[in-house]
Amino acid sequence: MRVFSAALLTFALCGGSNSQTQPPAPAQPLSFEVASVKPAPPPSGDRRVFMFGGGRGGPGTDDPGRLTFENATLMTLITKAYNVATYQVTGPAWLESERYDVIAKLPPDTTKEQSAIMLQNLLAERFRLVLHHESKEFQGFELVVGKNGPKLKKSSPEDAAYDQNKPPSLPAGPPGRDANGFPTLDQPGLIVMMRMSPKGMASRMTARAQTIPRLLDMIGNQLNKPLVDKTGLTGKYDFTLEYAAEVPVGMMLNGGGPPPPPPPPAGGTAPSGDAPEDLVATLPTAIQQQLGLRLDAKKVQLDVLIVDKADKVPTEN
């Protein structure tokens, strides 16, 4: 009986102590230090209208303390905040027509993941954005290794260890060029060049120490379809990919066009990409012939965002 009574007394004391504990204060949502959100002014002759609207700055860039979107649609802001493609967002048509200028100051040492959450919270606050998630099946592709194996070159150990999240170091002079006059990379990275020729639009992707997911990001933008990596390749690779492609509408400048073709080297000929046989290769064909990989059509289940509510005019700063 004495042991039983002592146990009851101990339980009562512990219960009384817990009941007097104050609940912790709710955590404050992640937010930018300062943010300006305004409808973009109408385009004028001295204003470059970036239809791509991908934004610049933020963690991992040469301007980590500031995130800037110029003339961006709300669709662009949503896809950046939630890391989804445009086909994964459903909402009113004006999401892709109304444009805004956004400048946000980030707290020191903000990560990319934190920056995305800050942008989500900003959209909810200024645009009163309300959305929900659903699952939807899309016609997409699986990227697999071809029957003869990959044709990717493994990157050097030094390049593979390079921290690509640090701000890029810009070369002091003009970029180097290869034997055909195309720009070369002096450090790990990826560039895509588009140019016109009598046969159509040619695209050239040059990569140094890049992963397969990075390749998927780039070709997914071209195909505008979901891609799933089934290659099993986990390293970093150097590769070049040349293919015929139309210029995506989102990458065009208002009244502008693709970069001009590179000049041939002294005493050389025009870049080999001008050859008709290179230009007729579609992106899937080029991936198979040049990289030893293959795109197989597959149904892909993806998360989609359904916009339930959003204001065209953001609240005042």
C-alpha cells in the first residue's frame, strides 16, 4: 500500500508540474528582411522585357543577399517558389499575362530551401495566394541508358569536387572558344547557345562536371514534359549536345532574338553545327546519338498545384 500511494503521489506531482508549463510561442514564418512587390510598368523602348522572367540573385549566386524578378508573371513566381514546371500549375489565364517587379532582401546565410519558403510566404501575403496540391498523370519520358552504353565523359576529380553553389568567378577577358568557335567553360558549369542558320534554329549545350538531374532540367525545359531519371548514373560528366530546336517563347526578349552565331576561328571554317545533318536532329535523336542515352515515353505521376485564389494587384509595400 505504501508503494502504491507513493506512486500515485509522484504521478500527481508530475502532472501538476506539466499543467503549469506555458506552451512555446509559435515559430515565426520565414520571411525576407524587406520586399518590394509592384506591378511592372508597361514596356518602353529603353526597357528590356525579359519574357523568361527567371529572376536573378539569391543563395548560390554572386548576389546572395538579394533576389530580383523583373517583369515576371505570377506563374513564374509560383514555379520558382515551389520548384515546379508551368504544366504543374493550374489557375486563371492571367497568371501568365500580368507582370510584376519583385526585389527582396534576404537575411544573412539564407539557404536555397529557406529562400523558396520565403518566396512562398511572400506570395501568400502580397497576392493572397491560396492553392492546394493534387496528383495528376502526365505523358512524359524516362531517361535510360542506350543499348551500347553512355557516351558521357567522366569529369576530372578536381572538377567533380568543385562546389557549384559558390558564386561563379567571371573571367577577366572574353570567354575562350573551341576549334569551331563555340564558347568554352573555364570552370564547371553549363551553357546553352542558340543561333540561326539557313537550315533553322540550332542549339548547343556545353556541360562541364554536370549531373544527370541537371541535364534533365535543361532538356525538360525544351520538351516541356516531365522527365524521370532511370539511368542509374550518379557521377558528374562533361558533354556537348547539339540539336535542332525552336526557341522557347519564354526565352525570347521582346523584339529580340537568339544570340548570333559565333565567328569561325582565324583561318577556320564555320562551326560544324551549321551542317544540315546536325540541324535536322531532334532533341531525342541527338540525346541518343551523342550521349548514348534514350528517352522512353512513359506515363508519369506528378504533384500539381491548383490555384484557388490570387489577387491581380498585390498589396502595398
